[in-house]
Amino acid sequence: MSKALAAADDLAAELADPRTVGPETGPGRAWPQSLAGGAAGIALLHVVRARTGHGDWNAARIWLSRAASDDLTAAPNAGLYLGAPALAFVLHTAAGSTGRYRNALERLDDATISITRRRLAEAHARIDRGERPVMKEFDLIRGLTGFAAYHLARHPDHEITADVLAYLARLTEPLPDRPALPPWWTDVSPDGEPAPELPGGHGNFGMAHGIGAALSVMSLALLHGSGTPELAEAVGRICAWTDQWRQYGPTGPWWPGFISAEQAIRGHVEAGLRPRPSWCYGVSGTARAQQLAGLAMGEPARVRDAEKAMLAALRDPAQLDQVSGIGLCHGTAGLLHAAWRMADQTGNPAITAELPQIVHRLTAALDRPDRDSELLDGTAGAALVLHTVGTGTASAPYWDTFLALA
């Protein structure tokens, strides 16, 4: 796809020099060490391009230096998307199988392992008390699913990897005296705060803040041979819940982004609550998680349903119009990359045939003056996707590990 690669080249050139990139990468918008909105995310773009021979290692080094320009946080707010773990992920992607950045990676690994152990101790204590979790305990962006994704990619045979995967399995075990709702149910709204319209909290299917990313990471562990019987049982429990709430519309299957306690009691989700096909809450994320679970569990029907759901979104103009933005999180880049990943995994020709039109939609959406440069919702993320689709390959270590897509 020469059009995709040419667009990626142009975007990367725009983002080559931190002095010419807009203020969104500065302290007024995001910490440099933020993977989502700071210099760390733009560094990831240049790292991936340099590794594939399409970019300049000098540009990657400049952005890595900018990402590490502040003291790196290892505080409770650190996670895969922020602080020492975020920079560790970018350097791990840069290093690959070489000895590049070895000393820095060792220090960042030590910090990330220490943070993970503290977070695990807090999570297990919460489970021991029989309390429900908060989203930031287990989600991908701030929580232990993000740490699991990093450790599985960085050192799959390390003790910390086994420990954090064991926690994810335990997260799915029913809590005492709370059998009516899944054990990952939270007492707050999707924004992490109590809300009067959700008095009983919610159950979150999404990849950014819900159980979808945990399903994906545990399935990846099973596929990579790092799983256990407990992990397979946990994947089965999540799949049973998502199967219960899978919906069928005229264009194909779909899953809600989240459900309320009232909906759980009624056992019904209105068709109007179908989420846009984004990565964070929609089919871009949930279908990929289902595909991985089906592959990990040896369930061809689950794989077929997941691919049908993705194909339905790609062929439905009404759904496509809901992701008019360019971003990985909410926009067209996330849909395009998840579709590419799914097609690449199983060689699905129908999904592959739809990719050029999504590339066209994304490149057309880029033709606006008000674009952010960030990774999660801006041009850096769009460039990474277009680069990957344009080259037709994504070699390990996978940059989309931070999205729990690989």
C-alpha cells in the first residue's frame, strides 16, 4: 500500500524535530514521559521507523532524550502509559534483540518491577477483603493489565510476569457474597468517578479501561506458551460473560462498551447503545480480544464471530462515520490497525480487501490543520498505523503491545 507508506513518511517528517512540533508535546499539555500525549509516544514512532529502515535513528534519539528530559516517575500514577514503565516500553521496542540501551533498560526494568510488586500487593489485599476493584487497579492504561502487557513482551519467563498474570486470573474469580456481578465490576462510572446515572457502577468491556485488555493479554500469554490452566480458566470466565452480552444486529455481532447494574438485572442492552467501532470501547478492541481468545482456546466459532464483527463495521458507512477522527483511541487509525492485525493473524481475505478504503478515510481525515501530534489521538499514532499497513509487517517487539493488540 504505497499510499499508506507515503502518508506515513510525510507525517514522520512533520514530527522529526521537537522544536517545530506544536505545544501539545510540552509541559502545558502532557508530561514528556507520557506515551499517550508526550514525547515518549512520538519517540515510539521514530523508533519503529528506524528499526524497519524507513526512518532516522537520530530522530529517534532526539525524541527519546526529550521523553527522558524530566525526572521519571515511579509513583503510584506510573503505568504503561506514563513514567518509568512507559519509557521502558519505548526503549524495549528500540532495543529489540540488540544490546542497545542495555544499562538504561536494566534500571527501568528494576523500577517497573518494583512498581508492579507494590501494585500487586495492594490488589491482592483488596481481593482478600472481598471488595470490588477500581478501574485503575486492573486497566490497561493505568493498571496491572498494562504491566502484564509490558512484562509479557519484555521478559515472558520472568517471575514478575508469572505473578502479574496470576493476578489477572485471580481478578476473574468470584468474590465472596457478590455472585450476581462479575468480580471486575466497579462501583463507579467509566470516567472513574461515582455518577448518579450509574448508582450501581458498571461492567466495562473495553480495551482502555475494561476487561477486554485483560482478555487479550491473557490470551496472548496462552498463545505464547506462558499460560497456565488457571489462565485458561480465567479466559473462559471472561468469554462466558462477553458471550452473555454479545448482541446481533442486521450487519453482524457486537458487544456493548459497558453495562449498568440496571441492564445487568434486566439482562438487556438496547440496540441504540452499540458503541462506535473504536479501539477503546468498540469493535476495534473487543473483536480483536475475542479473536485472540478464540485462537488461544481453540474455538474457531469465536474467531469467526470476531472477524464477522470487524467486517460488519468495515462495511457499514454509518459505523465508519462514527470514527471520523484520526486517533488510535477513538478514531480511524485504531479501527484500521485492529483490522490489519486481525487479517494478518488469520489471513482473512475479506477483511484485507476492506483495508484500502479505511486507509483512504484516514488519509482524508489527516487533511486538517487542527491535528494533535500525540500518539494516542494524534498524528504520531496515525503515522505508525499507516507505516505498518504500508510496509505490511510489524516485527517483534511489537509496538502495538501498548494497545493490547499484539
